[in-house]
Amino acid sequence: MDEFRDFTILYVEDDEGIRAVNLRILKRMFKEVFEAGDGLEGYRIYLEKKPDIILTDIKMPKMDGIELAKKIRKKDDRVKIIISTAFSDEKYLLSAVELKLERYLVKPLTKRNLIPALQKAISSIDKEKKLFFDDNFYYNFSNELFYQNGDELQMTKKELCFLRLLIKNKNIIVTYNMIEQEVWEDEYMSLNSLRTTIGFLRKKLPKNIIKNISNMGYKLKIDS
């Protein structure tokens, strides 16, 4: 279960026996596991710990799982939420549709139904941490590095700064003035030195990723 080792999870369940059993499983899988016995406590821990994944029961005292998810979604549309219940209830299912849940699981929780739900959650997290230019080339927001065919792409400092600047401003044109301030910093940037840097960089990248906007600057071209 090494695929879960870099992630944290909050498990919210009011039944102490069920919670204890599932906590033993989760603690063997995740980097850190937080627990709560009701939705109100779960919300407090969510605010404090900011877990990657929330696994919550529906029927609980003080605040049920749907209300917990609704409250979290008002602040956070990125955390992955998995809801479990002892029964399949159409009313709850309809309420859950707008909450962008990863899965709605019917108890009992077993490795057969829980593991695929958790795998889907971390797969979604991984995709959100990466910007893909094509199937083999992507930018990792976590460490601010570029990868091609799974390997880190080796670049000079200026090349890396230039691409990061394009990523940060991916929806607008990055002007020559912006490039000089952010990439060349205290150095003078001639257009020839800029074109030389970009020319070497283009040889390392998939075709047509950097788009030249005549007399203005550059912009990213992202197809995926």
C-alpha cells in the first residue's frame, strides 16, 4: 500500500467499534490518520489538519456526513470526500450529487470497496498537482519541476525560471518586460539572449509548447 504513504486522511465515524477496526487498516496505509466521532468534531479537525482525503459516515450525532461535506465545500472544493452509509438511501444520494464526492460507499467497508475509492481519490489529487502538456510531459506544482517520460527534465536556471513564469501566467501573454524582471532579474536582457535561451529550451520540449506573440512576448500552448 505504498501508494497512500504520502497522503493524510480524516476518518469520521460515530460507532467506536467500527472506527477502531477501520483505523487499524488506515494507519497501515496512510502517512497520517486523524479521527473524529461526529461531524462537528470532524469539521474542527478538518480546519486544523487540512487532510488530503475525508472518509465520513452519514448518520452521526451533532452533524451528519452530508452536512459536514456541505460545510467543507463552502470553503474547499479540492479535498477528496468519500461518504459511507449502512444503507442506500435515495434522499441522501440526491443530496450528495452536488458535493463532488469521490465515492458513496455502502457499509460494511472492506478492502474490496474501500481501496478502489481511496485509489480514485489519490489519483485525482495527483492529477491536480500536475499540469500535462501531452501524455509524457508535465509540470509538477509540488516541487515546481518538469518531467518527461517520468524523468526530471534537466534545464538551466534561466530556462526553468522562464517556464515557471509562463506556468504562473498561463492564461496571458508574458511580456518581454516581465521576462526581464523575473528571469534576468538584475541583468540586462537583450532580445538575442532571450531568443537564444528559448531556442535551446525548445529543443528539450515537445513541439510548439512555447508560442511567440509577435512584438509582445510569449505564451504557453497547452492542449490537454
